Amino acid sequence: MAVVLGRKHRALLRTIGKANSPGFTPTRLVAKSSERQDIGKRWLCKLLVRKLEPTKESHSRMLSDKGIIYALSTHNIRPDSVDKYLANYEQYVNLIHSKKPELNCELIGSWMVEVGDLDQAFHLWQYTGGFEPIDRAQAVLGKDESHQKLVKEQGNYLRSRHLQHLLAFSYWPQPKSRSGSNKYEIRSYTLKPGTMIEWGNNWARAINYRRNNDEAFAGFFSQIGRLYNVHHIWCFKDLQARKEIRENAWRTPGWDKCVEYTVPLIREMHSHILNPTSFSPTK
């Protein structure tokens, strides 16, 4: 009767055969086993998230020291309604800015996607003074007929929309308007729950390798909406400049280590190349 051996059994027979062959020494087998264990330990260390110490402070307070809330609106537009949508949203922006003293709210940037999910728009708003201005804005705009009309009309041009409230990482520079002609990249990461402090600790060092070309526009983490979500927004003159800047970062000692430590924290990531709209405060 034929006997079918599994892979482990065949490997064991090969080892026994080597042990019976001339010149074989047990130390050679032990050395190979030890080497495999060392490789396994090094690989496991990269996968495991280092344990965080208990803290009495919220992670949000530890990562952000600014009393500013950002709202990121993501709108998926019907392909046949892009022009109508942009005209509508420009009116919407003008209405909000006309009430700026009362609402304490302003648009920081507005973009259309060039590479990524097409027919998609990102709008970044800033509320100074925490969540209180957001509550006040909802109360005021909920009674404004012009606002309600624009929002209702806007719905005719959209397939879906999503809103997040964000805090800025304290180690990132505050967003400042850019002039001229630029392209932006928003890199969005979904992290493993419980790893936001680990991410912040590593990127507090990593951002120092990306300051030379003034490409760092803004860095946020979510408070309300999709949680454990991080957005890094970069500004480049063009795609070629983006390529060169990113390649230079890899030549900088220390950048590779920051990437090595942060990649295991990520569950999902996306990149979008963006063009500013005609009414975007930053160009």
C-alpha cells in the first residue's frame, strides 16, 4: 500500500538523511534553525505595535494643541453636473463668508480630484474657537432660507457626500494659502484602533524631513466621522516636482525608519491628486 507523506514529513526525512550522511554535524542544523528564528523575530517586531502606556489625557489633547476644528467635506458629483455643482458651491461659500463675523467660519481650500476618485470634490473649512462655532453655525444656517435653497439644489448634483470633523496635528504647520499654480495631494490613512499616538510620535520626527520644499500644507486626524482616519495634504508645483521631492526624502537618513515604523499601523490608504477650484482661497 502506498503511503502519501505530507510536506513536514518529507522535510523530516531529508533532515534524517542529512544527519546520516558523511560530514554532517548537528551544529549546522542548529545554526540554520537559529537563523530562521532570528528572521522571524525581526519580521514580527515590524508587525507588532509597541505597547502604549496608560494615560489620564485623551489622545486628541495629546496630539493637538490648537483650539480650531476643521471640517472636511467630500462630495461625489454626478458626471453630467460638475459645472452646475461648482457654480452652486461658489454661491454657498460666498453666503457663508458673508456671515463670517457671526459664524467664525471660513473656507481654507477647495479642490477637484484629478487623479483618484474622479468627479469628486474636497472642501476644507476652519472653525475658530472649538465646537461652539459649529453648533452656532448649524443653528443660524438652519433658519436661513438662502442657505437651505442652495443645499437643496446642491443635492440634485451629487451622488453622495461625507463630512468629517478634524483636529490638526500639533507638529504640522498651520495651513497657509499658496499662490501661483499648484497641485495638491491628499494622502488618507485608516489606522488600526489604538495606534494614533504611535503614529503621531513617529510623524513628529518624519515631518522634519519634509520641510525643505515647503510642501507640507496640513495634517489632520478625525474626531467625528470615520475614526482613526488621518489626512496629510501636500502642495507641489507639479507632478514632476512631487516625484523629485519624494525621491529626495528617501535619500535623507532617518526617513526610511519613520516609514518602517508607521506602515504596520495602517489598515488602508488612499492618494488623490487635486486641483484648486476657481474660488479656492489657496491656489
